[in-house]
Amino acid sequence: MAELKVYLPKELDKRFRMLAMSVYGYRRGSLSQAAVQAFTKWCEEHEARKTDQQPKDELSRSNSDPATRAEERPGIVSSAEGEQSGSANPVS
């Protein structure tokens, strides 16, 4: 198990401790059980929001693929195209 130290406002700390102990009992580990439940719920909610914000077809794309990135930004000309168009003009 990992250890995590967090800083809470006094009122939230008091509420959390009282509720955790009333739910899990006044024994060792009750705060940890409540914290695991709270962190799990928080992570699940934020992971769900993240996937809801992205269209499903974007989830399968790889951001490391240059061709995919170029398709996402059609107004940007790649350096290879710029060199080809520039070589058509004679230099005096």
C-alpha cells in the first residue's frame, strides 16, 4: 500500500473523520477505508468525464502518428511541401 499525505481544511477533516468512523467503526483503518472509497469514486467520475468529452473515434487515434496530427490540422503546410513549392521559383 502507498502512503498519501493530504492537507484538508479543519472543518472538512472533522466531517470526514466523524462520518468515516460512524460508517466503518471506531477502529484502526476506518479512515483509510473511507479515503479509498472517496478516491475511487472521484477517479471514476473524472475518468468518465474525460471519455465523455472525447468523441469515440478520437480515442482510437494515436497522437504520436504524424499523419494523424496533420489530418487534424489541415491548414498547416508540412515542411516537405513548402520545400517543393519553394524550389519552383528560380533564385537570382
